[in-house]
Amino acid sequence: MSTGLPSRDDLIGALSWKMRRLSGETVLFHQAIADRLGINPTDLKCLDLASGPEPVTAGRLAEVSGLTSGAITGVINRLEKAGLVERQPDPDDRRKVIIAVRPDVPMTVMGLFGSMSHSMLELCSRYEEHELALVLDFVSRAADTMHAEAIKLQEKPEKQEKTERPEKTEGAEKPEKAEKTGKPTVDA
């Protein structure tokens, strides 16, 4: 009995393509927001990470972003120059510095995301609660998978074994290949 839906493989293929498209559109959207703030998308993401409920040090920001300490220093310098964060001494450890988001920044950034937030709420209104729960489950699991895969890529690869290739022997015949006719031929 046919369900009227495309096959599972077709659905997974279409979903994969749409997720790639969504990822690309998200990158472009964040680039536009970053441009408005005078920073780059990596800086924007780090600004978001620094905006959490707990104070964040440069070391912690490097850890959660996956960037090196040198790269984080550059990010913080650019965010500070743009007037988005300031360095403050850590009251618990004078050797550390807390990266504090300036008080006016969250409202400025939220203003840039306002139209998108409104559009997404409008989109969500088209779905029933059980459908939203399913979408939430999928997106949550996809985000966890993406995070795990990013960590794999950030890890230094183990010493890779060289792939051994068979040695060429003198006088060995060249392999056959098919022409457009489909008939095998041997190169001279």
C-alpha cells in the first residue's frame, strides 16, 4: 500500500540537501549580522558564547569555541575594538581576565535578529505541538551530531599509515578500459 510519500531514500536525500541549504543560508545571515557589527562571523559566534549567564575567561572561550588561545586573543581584540566587549580582572584569580559583553550589546544584537525571530515564530505557528516536538528532537540531535563531528575534525589525526600500492613490474600490460562502444580495448 502506497503512503503517497516519496521513498525513504528520496526523503533523506531531499532532507540532506535542504539541511545543506539551510546551513549555507545561516552562514550568509550571520555574515550579514557580523558585517553590521563591524566584525566577522567567528567573532560573532564568540560574542554569543561570551553572552551566556556565567562570566567567561579567554581560556574558557577558547575551549568552548575550539579556537586556539592565539586565535581567541585576536577575536577578543577585534570585539573590544568594535566596542562589544571589555576585559575585566577576574575577582577570583588575578591572573585571569573575564571577557564581559558591554551592557548595551545584547539589545543591539537582538535588534539585528528581530526580523528573523519574528519570521521564525510565524513559521512555527504553522505546526502543531507534536510536530514542533518532532522538529525540535531532530534539530537537537542534528546539532549534537554536528558538534561531535566538529570535535573529530579539530582533533589532530593519528599518524596515518601509508597506503601501500602494488609495485609495477617491467613489461606489465596496461589495464583494459572500455570505449564509448562498451567494448574493452588495450592501450598500445
